Amino acid sequence: AEFMLERDVSDNEAIGAHGADAILSRVGDKGLKMVTICNTGSLATAGFGTALGVVRELQRRNKLESITALETRPYNQGSRLTAFEIVEEKMPGGQLICDSMAASLMKTKGVDA
């Protein structure tokens, strides 16, 4: 069990690093506006997260301008879990919106990934 825990965290950290590298290579060296749906953070994994792990890595590199969580209907994982993780980690520009607002957010505020 300990091996599985260590491996999951290690794999998630690698996903975070590779994802951050991939996004930064495409959009350049700037603060990024990110959006996430569902829960892909440490509450869904052994401790770091997959897609939210990428956001954590961007924050660690001081490249995160904002993070928006979609509520994720019908079970609201985004509003119940992801929003909690965003607040707990004091991620910049953290906000929660309903799923149907995603297109409006992209049009009016812009989203990098």
C-alpha cells in the first residue's frame, strides 16, 4: 500500500510538471487563466491531483493568474471538492461558476487552458 501511495503521488507530480510544460510551451511565459471541471485534485487521488496537479505546478512556478472551477453537475464535485481545494491552497483568482457559464467566461475573460 505504501508503494502504491508513493507511486500515485509521484505519477501525479510528473503529470503536473509535464502538463505545465506543455501549456507554457504553447501560450508563452505569462500568467495563465485556467478552468477545471469535476474533481481532479488531491481529494480524488493520493495527494497531488492530475489536472488540478497541473494547476498546482503552475502556481508553484508563479504562472497562475486565475483558476475557475465549474460546478460539475449533477453531483457538484467542482463546487463541493475542487472549490475547497482552490480555497485551501489560496490559488489566485479562484472562483466557482455554474457549468453553463463556461462559454461566457471564455468569451468575456479569456481562458488559456
